[in-house]
Amino acid sequence: MTTQYKKTLAPFSFKNGLTLKNHMVMAPMTTWSGNADGTVSDQEMVYYRRRVNGMGMVITGSTSVAPNAIGFSDQFAGYDDKFIPSLARLADAAKSGGAKAILQILHAGNKTNTNLVDPKDIVSASPVLTKESTFVEAFSPRSLTEKEILEIIKAFGDTTRRAIVAGFDGVELHGAFGFLFQNFLSPYYNKRHDQWGGSLENRMRFALAVVDEIKSTIALYAKKPFVLGYRITLEEHLDGGLRLHDSLALIDELIKKDIDYVHVTLNSVLTSKPIGNSDEDATYLETLVKYINHRIPLISAGSLDTPDQAEEALDDGLDLAAIAHGLIMNPDWAEKVKSGETADIEQQLHVSQLDNMKLPDKLWGMIQNSGDWFDIVN
């Protein structure tokens, strides 16, 4: 085993006792490859089994907590007990290489897929026009009622119970990319005048209520250490949108709730900077490491495509390095780090290696149509 990547390869333990064999995390990545009935497909199983060897932790792509919460086409489902056997297959695949397995759970909110859900059932904190994005048309959702908010909170707890029964080691709340948690936290998208909107305290209330529900579920059903993480987008590039101070306040409250980690979404872990910052100002990572000050483990993914980049991020204060595109292109990424044979880790997607990558057909189709996701070479 190499001694070059000491921090990357060192064991890591959460405070609840769950221990990872290293600091390498498979980042949550959507494959658009579930079966038509919402179950995990054979191609997805092969995709995970091909990549998990040597990883410390695997965070799956997201699963929706309700039928009207679907964010992606061909997304595997978790909103009903009938999906527990499917989730158990996924947990088994994710853990097949010795990693701990985390199920990411989602309500897509105003970014719910309008091709998959009746537009009348697409909901958000407020009926504010959603900006068009890669996967979502511009759309005005309807505002959630108090009763519906409470039902969604319970749905997150129910999906957590399914994750426990299925054999996962934790769940991650998807509070990033403009989904429902962010709809509530954002002053741009949350125009409510009740206890769920207005002040920052009220805009945080939904996420914290879900955390309370899930912690109660874990206490009731989990028989071994089971972690709860929260993924967050720190800012929105909108006038009047989410800003860093809002997100830091939520992180403070999540720490008070004693969750197990925060997963920050960044374009580049090593270089991305807060909105309005100059070249001389601190990066998001530097700002977060100083602000959090070891109060909670910090995970991030974003251009950590090489082992050197991951080790540098860990040296700079990141607690766990999440690998995304690097793992798609290099299924043996973690094994190469362990052996020290990293010279041939690719930063381009070589079409000649497709058979070795074991990409699901629909994921490969999305990559081909994505434009600049990958540098594709023959």
C-alpha cells in the first residue's frame, strides 16, 4: 500500500461510532437508469459494484420520498414499502466493496420533473416561477399547505425507516440544487407568511423539522450506528437569492441538532469562492473550515478528480473527499490510490474504455448529450 496519500487512506470515524476504512467517498450521482416500475435496474447494480471497491463510503443517487417528488427521469423509488427489496439490492451493491452505504433522499420541490408528475401536484414553499435548468422547464409550482408540509416531513421519516430495513448505514438529505429544502431556505423562493417562511428562523424550520423526524425514526428502528447527513448548496446566483450567511446559519442549527455530517456542493472544492469575493478572498472551503472549526465533519465534491486534489483538500481541512466524475471515468479509482498506481488515472472519458466502465445505457446517453460534463475522446 502506498504512503503517498496518508490522509486519504487513513480511517475515519463518525462520533456515533460508524467507522470508514478511509476518507474516500463515492459522490451521489444520478444514473437515470431505474426500471420503469421504480426499482433499481441490473445495469445500476453493475455500475455500483464496478466502482465501490476500496471506497470508505458510498452515497447513492437520490430517491424520492413521495410520488410527486420525482426530480429525474428513470429515478429509482423509495416512497413505498414495496420498494424495500429494491433498496436492499442497492445497499448490498454499495457495500459489496467494504464501504458504508448512505441512501440520499429527496423531494424535488419546484424542480420536480413536469414530464413525470401532474403539474397540479408540483409543489414548493411558494408559487414562485422556477428558473429553467438543464432538466427542468420554467414552471410555477403551487404553494404547500400546512397539512402537506407535515405529510412530507413524515414521508422523509418513512423513507428513512425503509433505508434502515434495507440495510443502509445512513441517509443524506438532499438540500442542494434548488430542491425542496432549498425552496424553503431561499428568501427568493420562500414568500410565505406563516411559521414556515419570512424570517430566517422560519425559513430553516422545515429542514430542522425533517431532521427531528428522521432522528426519531433512527432512534426507533436502527439497531446499529446509522448516520444522518445534509447536502447543501450555499448560495443562489439570483438577486435576492440564498446567500452564504443563510446557509451558515442553517449549518449552525444542524450542528445543534447533532446530525453527523454536512455535504457542501461546490463546482471546485479547491478554488470556488463566495459570490462577490475577489481573487484575494478566501475560498468556500477556507471559509467553511474556519467557520465550522471541527464542530461537524465536512464532505464536498467538485473537481476532486485526482488523488492529489483529494489529498490537498483534506490537507486544507475537508474531512471526507467525495469523488464524482473521476469515478465515472476510473472505476478502480480507490484501488489505484491504495496501490499507488495512480499515473494512469484518466481525466478524460475514453470511449475505447466503455466496456470497462460499465456505464448504464441511459447514463452514457446523458453524458453524450451533456455538452461539457466530460472531455470525451475516442
